[in-house]
Amino acid sequence: MDLQVDIDLSQWNRVKAKIGKTDLSAPMREVANYMDAQTRQRFIKEVDPDGKSWAPLAPSTISQKRSGVILRETGLLVNSFRSSSNHDTATLSNPVFYGVFLQFGTQKILARPFLGISGQDVDNIERIIIDYLL
């Protein structure tokens, strides 16, 4: 499962000669790290990208678990995120196969979205890029 940010470079291509910055690798790396940090914070806070609390665990699930934390029992999912970037893309990936079932839910599992970008994230990502360009 991947979260990828693609930047529309049409306006960038028109102004890059004027400001002399043609490689966005540095801010894309910062964006990838930002997405990683935000996603990990969601696990700690047990909220979706917009800050809404995840559905509570069912009593039957609680009785089977060693702790009451949601989606962090073993730490495998939260510790498997990897960020990457290049000159125009920032990506956050997680190879854990069951992540998609937790993100979107199934007939028996409630969705607990952890991967995504909030409106505040968009603003912060834009700020990272603008700060680099100025």
C-alpha cells in the first residue's frame, strides 16, 4: 500500500529558470519524511488523517489482545513504513499485506484509516515546497 504525492510541475516549469532551482529532491525528501511522521502520529493518537478517532475495539477483540492499543499490538504495521522520494515525487509505502484490510475494512473488520493526507497536511506540504523555492 502506497501514499504518493505527485506535484503538478506546470507552473514550476514556467518559473524555474527565473529562480534557478530545478531539482525538488530536497523538499520531496522532506515531504516524504513529513508524511511518515504524520502517519506514525496517527497510530499513537489512534485517529484517521482528518483527526477522527478510530472505531473502538470490539469486546471480543479486547479479550484476545494483550493490550488495548489499536493496530499496534505487534508493532509490525506501524514499523514497516518506508518513505522515498525523487525530484518530483514523495512516497510512503508499507508492504504489510493486511494493512489494506485495516485501512478500508472488510465485512468483519471496521475500517481504521491511517494512510492519507488531511487538509492541514496539504497546507504543510505546500509550505515545505514554497519555503524551499523562496
